[in-house]
Amino acid sequence: MSKAPPAPNPGGAGEDYGAGRLRASPLARFLAKQRGISLAHVSSTGPQGRIVDSDVLAHAEGSSAASPLDPPPSPVAGEGLGVGAGEGAERRLVAALIAFTLLITTLPYALGYFLAPVMGQGNSTFIGTPYNIDDYCNYLSWLRQMADGRFFLHNMFTTDAQNNLEFNVFFWLLGRVMAVTHCSPQAALQGARLVGGGALLWLIYRFYRHCLPTDRYARLTAFGFACLSSGFGWTQWHHWRDKNLPGGPVDAWQPEAYTFLSIYTSALMTVSTVFILGALYALLRGEQTGKGRYAVYAGLCGGVLGNMHSYDVLHLSAAWGLFLIVWTILKRGKGVAMSWARAAVALALTLPTTLYMYHVYNAEAVFKARANVPTLSPAVWHYFLAYGLMFLLAVVAVVKKAPTPCPSPVPGEGGKTSPSEFPLPLAGVGPGVGVSLPLVFALCWAVGGLLVCYLPFAFQRKMLMGEHIPLCLLAGWGAAVLVGRSAPHVQVAVLALLVLASAPSNVLFLVRDVRHLETDKSETHLFPFLDRSLMDVYGWIRRSTPADVAIVGFPGLCTYLPGEAGRVVWAGHWAETPRYGHKDAEFADAFDQIAPDDARHRFLLGTKAQYLFYPNDVSKATFKRRDGLHRFVELTQAPPPYLTQVYKNEMFTVYKIR
């Protein structure tokens, strides 16, 4: 049956039409290509004459009515969100979710700065975070070094000899920002957290939209999960309402397992996740289009990732490696040579920085000791509970969506087809039925990302970062399947409730941090607010001591010093300081009030420190030994001859060690 000639696009934009190129959204181009529609024949309703997905679908429906012999187009699930909205409404909803997530994750920080003037004895300083203060202080020390002009990082939490081989592009760039703007390291990290968080959420949405181009409900639900979800940890709130007790739920103590908590707690984890997703998204685009440039993009992302957070290269490799193996099996080894070639290109670009960090690991004893501090994964069932509703809905997606309807490939450029752009037909299942590439990829990413956390490395659980993204994609898909036969407004309501039901643990995480800010506590022994007298000591040390000196003092008080004063300490961080537990006990024994004075002097000389930083009043400070409680020696009234007082305020004294 012949068709009436379609009207040309009034927007004057399209493929190659007239004097210029047509303007169309990526989803519109995908749908047009899938249905064999020329965009030059589609009327546009989008802004500035842009063709949107609804224009393509409307054109397809009109063409179908004119010619019943043409195959009907696939409907876009959730078109208009059930309330007459279109692509613009989707973009506004996504923007609102991104803004809401960034705002909520910023509120505890804002509260910290608001409370600082009234905490303690007044005029306190907020360290910059209410959570994971140890690692945050380490990041501050790296930023201080970069802002002070260093290129290679020095571990400032030990006086052990180092070769200074480590370079981190992320902290170097932030250090350059600090040097130019004269902002504080806290401001630099906060800015990177917000910019990185916005970029990560935007990229997640683009990735979901690419994987679920015709199912708006599924991709928006998946995006809602990515922004807000955690696990079932809220059911054990009594275990972690103040401290992280052994055996507590993962969503109470492992923020890198979730998008929301990564954005909230760490700029480094947030930006690293951007590069994980960027690499995998590029590889997927390369698989679908056959274009080699995507392998280069993936390799560049992997190269940056290999430098700034090397553990995650293993996660990246496990996810894409498992996908290639499964995809090769499904395709019976046919037409996959270029898939492996693109992976090899990406790997070749990723390896230089990864191998460099491996060289640092072998050549730098202090770095190796830090990397080998055990951070092991819990039993796998902990992670099933940790992802809670996401895991259950992901199972629904896998069960219900594989196999899926398989449209016929549409000839592309030169009359050739790209089979990897379409669901892969499965033999023995039936005509027009296959398995979706995005489903296979998301499933392989989720499985590979979890399996890699149980490889025989000391840093197992650090490799979980990024796992939340494919699980949320599958969960959104599964949730949309469950409500697919309901009325549109019912679907919207149920899916929104599912997203909200996945968020309680994150809410409680913030509640705990707010309570800690109000009481000047944290989930560890460290405090989020520093007294003015302590900040005065740090300021004096930074102004009045050479840059290459080292300080010894109570390890807990020395945690803050490298980031605030930019000076090395003998001990101050549970992971960065080699043998931290031993050194903490060694300091206590040396400054036991019953310890011989000559033994104390020998200890101080052995630390390689030039200055001692010590409280004026230690009458309430005690430590436990097998024979009971011990007290620290008082130095202020009559310091020994090997200590010369060089600075003193109402709470602390700094001594020069002779």
C-alpha cells in the first residue's frame, strides 16, 4: 500500500536537510533509526525546532495508520509520566532530583559551620566533615602539600623514610585550585564534592536513558533509586545509632557501596565513580556502534581512575571482562573480535597509570603498608541485605525481562546492520525473542563488581565502589515490570513509594551525623570541632617551624595536624601510620608518669621528631594496662632538660626536643 508523502520538518533541522543538520534528541535519533524513519520527514515540537522522542513516535503512529503492513512501533512506557508531560517534564524531574540530592547531602556540612562559633568554649573550628574524620584529615594533608607546591605526595602521618613516588592527579588539580583561589582545603573538597556529585548523577541518568530509551517509568525509577536508595540497615538502627559496632549493617559504615553516601561523604569516591561509569558507558557505546573512539574514551577514563583510585580498575575490569565472556558465549563466538579489540585498546590506555601505582606499591614501603591494611569484605549475605530492595527488584528484572521481545535490526549506513545495537536472538526460544544487551551488561556489571570484592586482596571491600549503579538500573527495570499493568497514575504513585521506601538508612545516616555535630562527637574517637587553643597551636606550628620538621604528640590530637599545619607527625592515622596501634601504645608507655625520664628521652629521639606537642593538663587522661589504669606524666610545671618550651597557650605547650 502506498503512503502519502510525509511533510518535511518545519523546524528545518535533521539529518542532512537543506543547508544544515537536523536537531534531534539522542532518544529521538535512536527511535528513528530503530524504526527506519528519516528525521527529515518528522515534524518537530521541541524547543527551537528540536525533534524529541514523542515526535518520532507520533510520526510512526501516523505512518502505521496509513499502512497497516508496516510493523507497529514499540510504545514508550511512561510516556508523559501519565499526566500529559513530555521530555521537558522528565528533564525537570531529573534536575530536581539532582538538586535535591546535592542539597540534602550538604545540610550536615552547613550545620557544622553554623554550630562552630558556639561549640566547646566558643569560637571553635569545624574540621569540615562529621563522618570519617580520619580519612578526611588525610585528604586535607594531601591538599596542603599540593597547594604548597609539591608534586609528589608524602605520607605526613609517619616519620618513616619514604621515596616520595606517589602522584595523584585529583589532589594535584585541587591543590592548584587552592593555590590560585587561596581557598581552604575544606572549601576545595566541598566544591569538588558538589561538582563531582552533579556530574555523577547527570551521567547516571544519561546511562540509564541510553539503556532504557523506551521505558520512561523504568529509567526514572532507576534514577530515583540511584539518588536516594540504600539497604535494610535501618532495621538495625539500634546497632549504629551512635557508633559503628562490629557486625553492623553495611549501609552504616561503607558509604562507597552507595551513590548517595559516596556523594555525601567523599569527593574522591564521587569523582572516582564518575570515571568508573564513564569508562563502562563508553565501552557499551562502542559495543553498540562499533566505533573505536569509544574505546579511547574508556581508556582515558580508566587511565585517570588508575592514578586517582587504583583499586577500582579491578572493579572496572571485572565488570567489562565478565560481560565480554558472556556476550561471546551468547553470540557463539561470532562477530565479537572487534569487541575484544576495543577492550584491548581501553586496557592499553588504562594500564600505564595502574602499573605506575603498582610500581609505587613495590618501591615504597610506607605506601605498601598503607595499602595492605586489611579492609576485608563481610560475608556475601551482608551485601544482599545492604542492597535490600534494590537486590530484590533486580532479581525481578532478570527473571521477567530475559528473554525479551527482539525487534529486527534496521539497516544502517551502507546498508549494514550492527547486531549489538539490538537484542540478541536466542536459538530455541522463538522468533522475535532475544536477550537485551543493556540487561546483559547491567547484570554482568552487578555480578562482576560483587565477585571482585572477594578476590584475595587486603583491600577487598574498597573494590565495591560503583556496584550500586547497575543494581539500581535493574531495580528500576524490575519495579516498572511489577506495576506495568496498572493505570498510569497508579504506576507513578507505586514507583515513587518504592523509591522512598529505599531511603530510610540514608536518612538515619544523616540523623546520626547531625546528632554527632550537636554533641561534638563522631562514629570514631575523633571530634568534628577543634577548640580555638588547639587551632592556635596548629597555626603557630605552620607559621613558626620549618616545613621539613616532624611533630610527636598524642596520636589522636596529631590526626588533625598535617591537614591544618602541613607538618609531618610521628603517628596520627590508623591506616596511614604504619603499626599505628603499636605506636599509640608506645607513646602511652613512654609518657606514663611512672616511666623513667631517660627512657622517655630515648623514645623521643627515636621518633625522629623535632617538636613535642603536649597538653598542659593531663590529670584526667588515663590509659589501660593489664595491671589497671595508668596516668600520663605532667610536664608543664617542670619540663625535663631535653625539652625547651617554644610556645604555650592556656591548653597546650610545644617543646623543642634536644
